[in-house]
Amino acid sequence: MKLTAEVVVERLQENIQVSAYGNLSGRPPFGRPLLYEEGQEIRRGHFYVAEAKGICEADFYGENVCFILVSRPGEHHSIEEIPYIYVETVGSVSWVSNEVQEIFDKLEEWRESLEEIRNDDGTLEQLLQISKPVLGNPLSVVGKDFSLKAEAGQEVLPEEARIYSRESVNMEYINALKQDDTYNQMQESREVFLYPEYITGCRSYNLNLWEKDKSHYRLVVTEYEKKLTEGDRYLLECLAPYVQYIAYREEAVSQGENNSLRMIFERILTDRTADYMEISQQLMSFGWQQEAQYMCLVFQVTYLDQRNLTTNAICAYLEKNFSGTCSFPYKDDIVTFFNLTVMGVDLDSLEGRLKYFIRESFLKAGYSWVMEGHGNLRRQYVQACVALDVGSRVNPYLWIHHFNEIAFSYILEQSARRLPGYMLCHEKLRDLQKLDEQQNTEYMKTLKIYLDEHLNAMQSAKKLFIHRSTFLYRLDKIKSVLESNLDDPEELLYLNFSFRLLDTEKRK
């Protein structure tokens, strides 16, 4: 095992007076220390321990070595080119060399323990437990979805510094971090990243664990019991490959388990040929009974949620804080099914709890109907998707869209999928429209208000600010053009529908 000069300096200082050091930054790690004797051939890539007297810097210029120079108090002098560490001691050069060897021995023993855990199919917890004394601060492995995979020493941290937890998901922290520019820079880093303390109160070193150009996990050491150092940065890099191996191995095992509630719902949405009797039995095995009341929500997430994998954190938050809930990422959204019977709430109570969460998490949501049984679960998902899609276009400034509120707009859009609205509306209505254009009349407006006022002539005239006789004259003209007495309920419905189609066409 090789060590950087910063690691050696920091650990030497625990027992020996290190009076000065320099030219260490950016140097590659060095191998175990060798005793220097004048005139000997230099082995590159090692520490050398030597008496400070008699060392000529020019003799080693360009060599990849780091000198640990033993001097008496006050005897050291600055060196301009080569990496050096001045040690003030009355001890001998051999004694200092043995101290450095012991540093190597302890860290080599740590590395061997890491290898043993990895080779014996050990756990992330074991890796962190034996590494915590080495780095001297709490360690954790967290998912990019804000889930805590493993930790060691987190119990010493103050409550506000514990962003990650197995028991709950702190949406306040998640919402703050995903909007933070520094955090988003850290997400893309391939090197150890120092995250400042302004959100959690504690600084931390973070190292993303990349696998085939994707990173789902991060190794974190939080500054609390001792100050973070450059040596910690290097040791974190040494620990990372072992953490990465076990984290992705455990992920592969968990992905092989396919009997979860989420998998059942994903099958409902993806497999149109699924046996609904079989699916119903599977749902009942999880306590989702046939007689229960169900509702589906589809959440539209932001780009930051997709990039930072906070969709998984949102799902975890919903499942932990709303009993009788199954939430999972699907396509580019989050799909959540609520079992209102298990939850013991009605729709109004659930909406009251959800609206603040939706707003503060910068989400948009589409609500389906509440329906009984398993037979319409996929259709409820479609309803929620339609509510979110159409609602976001009709009322883009609202956060929440109910299917009931946009159903008619959806019907209008669907009716005009193959033919434009003007080709679906009442044929004679187009004649009326042309008459308005040619003679600068208001027959279309007059008819629309007449229909809106439920065929009330007096109220319609008042709304148009015209005399009743003038209105009746217009109405006779309209009936003549339409070739209708306007007394057939189906024709009246068709005319109303035609006006909505033309309005939709105009908005497009």
C-alpha cells in the first residue's frame, strides 16, 4: 500500500513534532520508507528518512521521492523543489523510520481487513465500522435517492446534520439540496468533493461511486469529531472501491427480488394481457382487498428530480408518511396508488395533507376518481395521466388537477383527433359565422349567449345590452339560417358542443 505525504504528516504529528513540510500537494503516493545513506542509488516512489544535515536538494531534483528529514529543534531550513517533511526529535533516524513503518503497518492492516470483508461477501456496515476509527469521523453510504444504505458513527451527530435516515425521509432537506447549485455540482463530480456546512451545519467529504458512467451511491465522511484533512481525502479514495463493489453487488441481489407490491402495480400498468384474477389475489396478499376504495395520483417531477434520483426519495417519503400507499417511478413520472380504506381517510382529508407536500416539493399532480376494487386500477392511472396532461395545458399555473375538472376538455380534444373542430361542429353554424364576417353582425355571439342563458330571451337581451325586440329579430334570423326552431334537445346539445369545439380550435 502506498500513502500520500499528507497522510504520513498527519499521523506522524500524533507522536512526533513535525516542524515544517512543503512541496507535498499534488504528489502521487509513496511506498514504504527507506533509510538514506549518502551515495546510494535512489529508488523512485518511496519515502526516505535521513539526517537533515548533509542533504543537498540539487542531488534529488526531479526524483519522485519524499524526504523525512530528522533535525534538532530549530535546525531546519526551507527546501524549494523536492517534497520534504522536517521532524524535530532527539531520537535517531532509525527510530523515526520505525514510526513511519508503523503508520504503514496499521493502514496496511486496515486494507487487508477491507479485502477480507469484500472476499467473504461481507456488508457495507462492516466496511464502515472498521473504517470509522481510521478516518476518525462518522461514515455513511447513501443513495443518490437520499436513502441511507449503511452508516458508522452517525449517532454522535446532532439531529440537524442527519440528513439521511432509514426510518424517514426528510423532504425539507431534499428540497433544499436539489435546488442548491453546489450540491448539483457535487452530483457530477468524479473526485472527492468538499460540501460546505451551510445546509447541514457540518462539512463533509463526498465521493460518488460510478459504475458504467452511472452513479447511484455516494460515500460520505462527515466532519464532527475531528477536522477533515487532505489525508482523509486520500483514505476515502482507498475505501471507495470496496464500498462500490459491495454496494452494487447488493443492488443486483435486491433487483432480483420480484415479489414486491411495486412489481404488482408495475405489471398492472405495463401488461395489458395480465390475468386480473391472479393480480387481485396478489394484491389481497398485501392487504389490498377487493372491497377497498382506491385512488391513483401521477406526479410530474422536475428535471432536477430526474437527474438527482430524488424521485425515489419522494416515493419513499410517500410510503413512509401515508400508510396504505404504493409509490414508484414510472416512465418520467411518479405513480402513487392510495388505499383509502386502509388509510382510514376520505378524499378531502387526503387532499388536505397532500397539497402542501406537492407545493413545497415543486411537483404537479393529476388525480383520478376514487373507485372500489381492483378492476379499474389501470384506468385510474390513465385518468390521473389525462388530468395531469390536459390540466397542465388548460390551467398551467395550477399545481393540482382533478380528472373531474378537465374531463370535458379531454372529450373535446379526443373528438377532434381525426377531424378538426370546425369540421365536427353544426354545419349551419358555419353559415352563421360567414354571415357575421360578411355583414359585420353578431349572430354567433347572440346564439351562444342564448344557449348559455338556457333559452331565456329576456336575460339574453339584457346580457347583450339590446332591446328585447332587437334580440327577437336576431333570433328569427338565426333560426332561419340554421333551419331550426331550436326546440330539439339533441340539436341544442350539439350546438353547445360545437361552440366549445370552435373555442378549443381558436385556442390552438
